[in-house]
Amino acid sequence: MSLSQNAPTSKAKKREELKKQYKDVEDGEEIGSDDDLTRGKRRKTDKEKEKEKLEESEVVEMKKLENLIFGSLYSPVTFGKEEEEDGSALFHVDRSAVRQIPDYEDDADEELSGEENGQVVGIRKGEAAWEDEEEKQINIDIASVNRLRKLRKEENEGLISGSEYIARLRAHHAKLNPGTDWARPDSQMIDGESLDDDDTQVGGVDDILRTNEDLVVKSRGNKLCAGRLEYSKLVDANAADPSNGRINSVHFHQNAQLLLTAGLDRRLRFFQIDGKRNTKIQSIFLEDCPILKAAFLPNGSQVIVSGRRKFFYSFDLEKAKFDKIGPLVGREEKSLEQFEVSQDSNTIAFIGNEGYILLVSTKTKELIGTLKMNGSVRSLAFSDDGKHLLSSGGDGQIYVWDLRTMKCLYKGVDEGSTCGTSLCSLLNGALFASGTDRGIVNIYNKSEFVGGKRKPIKTVDNLTSKIDFMKFNHDAQILAIVSTKNKNSVKLVHVPSLTVFSNWPPPNSTPPNSTMHYPRCLDFSPGSGFMAMGNAAGKVLLYKLHHYQNA
């Protein structure tokens, strides 16, 4: 009985021990004696240490790899300090892109010592990598070649060095091809690092001295050299729609892109001027008025159109509407063909009968006053921003009128003139020019003329026929003189030196078929970049004046 009872008990114990062993094995514990357990724990500790070292080494290697690829993410580089642990940096910054390549043997020690001290020898920003010594030895005569005259800083300048020649070519290229503002970064970058405001202010002088491009452009941009005028012939301004009759008026709008043309074909045309296509915008036909003169108001809001009629037209650009005005109340003039508009866009002065000048308001289009000369009126010109009016005519005298008091300030004889036919004045009234029926143009200083000095500061007698039209450009460096009686009868005067440009008008052979025919009218764009000239053949010739950057 005892055996049978003990047997199951022993078997049950064995089964429990086996289960316990299996459970311990699953939990990762070793089964054995105490010595075996101790040795197992030691082996476990050694394996854990090896595993931890392996993981640490992998982390270090990963950091090294990241630093090499992406830069110092965990340990920023400090220059001028040595590593405390082993005396060498864990990694270094590769500046080979901006460092001069040293010789393999001679400069190896210098390179290492330079890196140890945190100093990297490189090329300074803006410094040339190589220079041609022959450039300094070569001299170039920019006065003998026509297309190089535009590089002169002074009128009498001739020979310049090769390096100076290259610098001026660069400056001229920068003037003709200005960069766009949006492409210029707000902050300067040197070696990938931005400059602070203080650094920019300190380095401002150095930035100016690094180049002479801007300085050269600015100095040349204000002063026009005498002698020869640099220009080029462009596509005719009215090539898209030439006129069937002679052109009597051309006038640029204040935005410099819109040009009006008008003539005896009774059409008022508008063109968008770009020098290449010159697209026609609009053409308006006036059935009852062959146009002798048309002009924008200086503020650009209206166009005044007149002919040999006792009325005139006002065209509102915003409303695209024509208004017919006239005849003027109390006047019997049968023709209002010639007029001038004041610079303030407030007054229109018409040439009337028997020496009368008719003043009309641009707002109400009503007669606001009259002025009376001793002889007949042939020409008018506003000055001093519309405060004064100049007039001349059949008595050979020049009148200066004050429009605020409606009185004559001064009257003086135009030297050598028996009949004045044309007048023009600067906006500020400092200078004015008077043309006569004998082809003589006198240029006066207005303050001296009003003060009693009647001697002109310059007399231009290059034309022999009646002067019909004159015009100063916007900065008063060019005076255009036109006579309609002869072909190519146009002269351009360099006002600062009071000399005539020798290469104008252009010869008929360069470029081919460049004849001006019989010129009728002329106008400069607001920035003098373009010059338009209408002729009796119904064409409007367009020229680009290279000295001026803006149209």
C-alpha cells in the first residue's frame, strides 16, 4: 500500500520540477547549482557590458557620420581651442572651396598650423583670382573711334589704359542693362554668413571703393558731352498706321509711352512707343477740322486740337469724349490754329488777330483775358511754370508778360531780328530761345534780358531759312531747331557748350534711306530717351538718344 501511495507522489513531484525548469528557462534563468548560477550571472554581466559598448560605439560612429554630412549638430566647432581629451579634433570643417591650394610639401606644415590656430587663408570677396599684366601696358584712344566716344568722362579725354577701358565698358554695360530690384538680396552674404547692420555700416566705404561702376554711371548720366551725339534710328513711331498727309504735331504723354500724331488727314492717332513695334492704340477722325496742332495738357488729362477754324476741340482721355469749343465769346478770329499750354495746365494761349493774345481756361474753356502787342503775334512760349508768357512777332521785339497782373514786364528788341517766328523757354524760365524769319536763333538768359541786357549769350546761324519750331529737352542740354522750308533742316544744339552737334542731321547714306524729308515738328520724351520727328511725307521718325537711360 505504501508503494502504491508513494509512486504517484514522486511522479507528481518530478512533473512539478520539470515545469519549474521550463518556466525558468523561458524567463532566461539558468538552472543548476549555486556555482553554476554565479558563473551564469557573470557571463550575463559581461555580455551586457559588451552590448552596451557596442551600442555606444555605434552612437559615436553615427554622430561622426552625421557631423561629416550635415555639419556640427552636437558639438559646434570652436576655433583657436584644442581638444582636452586627445589633443586632436574629432572632425574638421572642409574649406577647400575658398582656400588656396598649397603645395604638397612646402605648405603642408603651414596649412596644419593654420588649421590648428583656427585661421583659414582664403581669397577675399571681390578680389580677382588672376590679372593680366598686359592690360596695364596697353593704351586705347577712345576719341578716335566713334562708338567709343560714349566712354569719355571729359570732352577732351583721349588715351586711357586697358584696365580703365575694361572698367568703363563694364560700367556702360551696367547702365544699359540695369539689374532688377527683386533679384537683389536684402542682406549681403559672405562665406554663407549674414552681416549685421553694424557690420554693413562699417563696410559701406569698402563696398563703394570695390567698384567704380555706379560712380561712373552717375557722373555720365548728368553731363552730356559736346561734339557728337550718340543715337540710333528705330522703327518709325507711326509705322503701324502712317499718315496720308503731312504730320503737323507729335507730342509725348507724361508717362513716356503714349505718343500722339496729327496732321492734315484729319486723324488724331495714339501709339504706344517701345522702339520695336510701336503699337497703334487708337485713331480718331475729325470730319470738319484738318489738324494744324495737337498737344497733351502737361497733367495728361486732355488733348487740345486746333486747325484753321474759329473753334477748337478738347479730347478727354479718361472719358474718351470730344468737346467742340468756340467761337470764343466777344472775339471774331476765324482761325485758332496756333496755341501754347501753360506748364501748370491751367491756361491755353491762342494767337489772335491784330496783335491780340487770347487766354482761355482749361477747366471752363472760356476766355479769361487778352493781351495786346504792338505788332502781329507769331509765336508764344510759357515760362516760370506758367506764371510768365513770352511773345514775339512782326515788330521784331520780345515781350515778357506777367499773367498774375496781366501786364507787360519788359519789352526788348531781338538782336538781328525783323520778325520773330518761334519761341521756346525752359520750365524754370532761366533760358529762352528766339527764332527769326532769317534762320537766326538767339539764346538769352531771361534774368539778364529783363534786366536790360539785350545781348544774347549765343547766336546760332546754321540754318538759312525761317525758323518754324524749337524745343528744349527735359534737362535743357539739347535744343532742337526746325525749319520746314528745306529737307533735313534740323539742328541740335548742345546747350552747356552752346555748340551744334556735328553729326546731326545724319547723312542720307547712314543708315540707308534715313532722310528726314521736310521736317514739320519734333518732341522729346519726358526722360529724353526718345526723340520723335514728324515730316511732310506722313512719317514720324523715331530716334533713341543713348545718353539718357529713361524714356
